[in-house]
Amino acid sequence: MNPWNHDVAKDEKDLVDVQVDGVWMQMPRGLNVVEVAHRAQKFIPHYCYHPKLSVVGNCRMCLFEMGTPKMGPDRKPVLGADGKPEIAWMPRPQIGCATNITPGMGIRTDSALVKDCRNGVMEFLLINHPLDCPICDQAGECKLQEYSVEYGTGASRFVENKVKKPKNVDLGERIVLDDERCILCSRCIRFSSEVMKDDVLGFVNRGSHSTLTAYPGKSFDNAYSLNTADICPVGALTSKDFRFQMRVWFLKETKSLCASCGTGCNVTIGSREGKVHRLTPRENEAVNSQWMCDFGRLNFHYLESKDRLHRPLLRAAGEQFPGTWADAIQRSVDGLKKVKPEEIAVVASSRLTLEELFVLKRLLAELGVNRVDTVPNPGQADNFLRSGDGNPNSRGTELLGLSSGGRKLGSWGTEIESGKIKALFVLGGEDLIASGLPASTLAKLDLLIASGILTNETTRLAHVVLPGAAFAEKTGSMVNVHGRLQRMTRAIAAPGEAREEWTILRDLRMALTGGNSFHSVEDVWKSMAAEVSQLSGLNWARIGDLGIQIESVAQAAGVKAG
């Protein structure tokens, strides 16, 4: 299923003349009036309309004044002094979402009639709406709040008792419904049935007593349910995870990527005072449209885990103890210098950024180490956005020649047992024991260095543990499974003494080989772009917020298959 080609039938070259607030312009035939106004840098407020969903015309908020060319006795348009048709305006407004433009159409988005109609719609929508703003999670990004200020009167003539509806309704594992706030826009219903093909939500009862609910015997638990909290224009549907956690106006928003699978959904990280509070999808038609899966959205709580690595750890007398970065780097250098390059193996990680991997590649080339591979991480593909590759940067490790898809890794256990491999450097928090390598085999190594975010069985055996930074704590770039180069931006600082792995590898390289040419991520990128042909001519700014395609889907699939 393709989630980002909702309007592919529109031909951008088939243009028609329309008048928008007195100005004639050309727009693609077939666009509705809401989209035309947007392209004309006007705004028609709306609730039920969403560009990725079907049109239902529920809310009536997008009313506009419509006109058609005035016809003369010869049944030809009457032209004005400017040579354009004169407009005959209809006596009643139309809804913009369900009205497609036609040649010569006139559109008024801000006339006295339109303002009066919007005012009436706002008064109607607020008749039974509760005064929940002080306790509502949608406060600060609620369209009902915003439109009531822009298009309402600030007073109501309704004096009867408001209709009471269910509150704090458990719709599913991750979603809570406050039905009193619902304005019956049906966005959630259409998303579930049209995008997810999951007919689970619907309206029951009539008039003021209409209520949103899940069908009997069903629960709203599909893998993308939290997208409905994003598209709900009011506070009717809220996320259990974010509910009552933080006011949205306190959040710092950072554009980044989801690192939970190979799709690389574009996200906005909402953080405050060094803590991530939520991830929300960021629109990118080439990657994830406007959606993301619930797993990726909620996969950030490990940043606050009690198993988080905060300081370097060194092993002595069979125990690990905290050490300084200088001691950890020196211990690593001393151990690596005691073995030959052919006795060193490195587990790169497809969780690392291109910049981190490039510094690693430069270090390995200078040391003469050739034994390097990555750990595969099969994901749970769902034929929508979730990728079958659980790593976010597998294409990046392959692009830099640091991965064979785990094929080399399979023989390393035997080589460790035989003494061919004496030192092992495991990056990115990869857990080799969980991947099937026995702890007894790793215990035979002369040197085991591990970097990562969380404590695992491999880090517990390591002689040196180097605490790294998570996706929200680093700046860099990755290549998704479709060959799209995208960048991520640091939202919060890494905890304690944890550091981005490119800086760890830089310091290790400087101590081992004397190489010291990288002082920033931009420095790493410049060197990488000069060396890697697929990145030639690209710079950090050109990647942009939406990324850039560097290889086709067919090429990416060929790399994976090979």
C-alpha cells in the first residue's frame, strides 16, 4: 500500500483560470477549493478535511463564497475591463473540501457572508463542548481553540444544559477518548478504515447525542492507532503515553528521524530540559507521508532506562568499575597494540550514523584491519511503513563497505576459539551473546571493547565499555532501505559522560595513529563526500529536512540481495 499518493490523478499541467479574492490565477484542474486557497497563500479553516483522507463535508467550517462566469445573451462569458470574465456570485456559501474548481470560478475566502457563516459554525460546534481547556492535552495545538479566537465571537447564546457524554473511555491499549470534546469530524474513522483497512470505529446515536465508539467486541489497537491522536483536531483522542505529561508549548521541537527500523520515518522530537517526551511524525511524501507506527513513536523510553550507560567502565580483577575517558581510551589503545591487525575483529553497527561509520572506516584502514561486519536485525514488516530491516542504517554500512549482512560474523566464534581473533571491538550496543555467540567464547578474548547505550550481556563481559549516544542525542545522517539519504539532529544532550560515537572513534584514532582531522560532524561529512562517490557533490545543507535520493529502490534491493 502506498500511503503518500492520495492525489496522483491530478495533472499539474492541466491548469484552469480561477479568481481567488479578486485575483486571477491558474490552478491544476481537479483541486478542491481548500487546496486552491492554500496554494494562493490564503487559508480556509477546516476540521474534517484531510488531504490523505476521503471528503465527507461533516464540519461545514470550510464554507466559502462561490461564483461562476456571468453569461451574456449570446451564452458567452461577459468580460470585464481586464479581459477576464465577470463573476456572478451565488446567494449561499459552499463547502470548500467537496467543491472542485472549474474554469472561470470565483472564490471569496474572507467576505462578510463567509465570516458570518464561520461565526455561526463555531457557535454551533461549541454548544455542547466542555470547558476542558485547562486540563486538555490538546491545549496549545487545538484547532477548536485557535478557530474560536480567529472566527468565533467569544460569547454563546446557548443557555440550556450541555449534553453529557462519556469521558476517559479506554478505546484500546494506547488511546483514550473524551467523547464530550469530539466534534464528529470522523477523521479517526476514515484513517482506520481507509488507510489501515481496520473498520473498528464508528458513530452511534443521533443529533447532539452522537458518540464515537469502537464496534462491539472490537478494540482500537492497530499498529498505527496513535496517528489518530495527531489528526484529531480537538482533544477527543489522546495518547495514554503522553497524556498529562507535558504542556506542548513547553516542548522544544527538533527535526530528526525514527531509528526503530529501516524506513527512517521523519519525526519531530518533543523535548524539555534534557528529556524526550514524545515523537510525532513529520511530513515527508517520499518516506512516511504524515504517518508513523506506534512502535517507533513510543520507542524512546529506553533513553531514561536504569540500564543506561553513563560513564566508561574498565574491567580489573574480574569486576567492572567506572573510569575516566582518558583511561578508557588508553586501555583500549594498549590492548589493540598488543595484537596484530589480522587478530582484530570489529562489529560495526547499522544503528550508527554515516559519519560515525566513516570515522570507523578511516580508523580500520589506518590500522590495516579487514575483519569487519554487522549484526542483522530482522524487523516485523507490515506492508505499510514498518520495514523488515530492524536497523535504521543498513544501507549506510553497505555503502561504506563495512557489512556483508552478517555472513562473515558467522565464523568468528570458531576463530575466537582457535585464537585467530584475539581482540574484538563491538560498536553500537550490539549484543553478540543475544545473537547466539556463547559467553564462554567471548571470555577467551584478550581484549573486548564495547560501546553502546544500554548495559547488555556483551557489555558485562567487556574489558572496556564506552558509553554512546542514542538517536535523539546525536547529529548525523543515515540511508534508509529505499536509498534515501536523510539527516538527524541532536535534540538533547547524552546523559552523564556518554558521547557520540564519532567522537569516541576520533579520539581512539588519534591515540592509535595520530590522525586528527575531524573536529565536527561537518568535517567528517566533507571527508566522506570527497571519498564516497554516491555522496559526491552533496553537503549538509543540500540534504535538507526531507533528505535526498542517492540510490534507487532497485539498487538498494540489489545490495540487500547480494
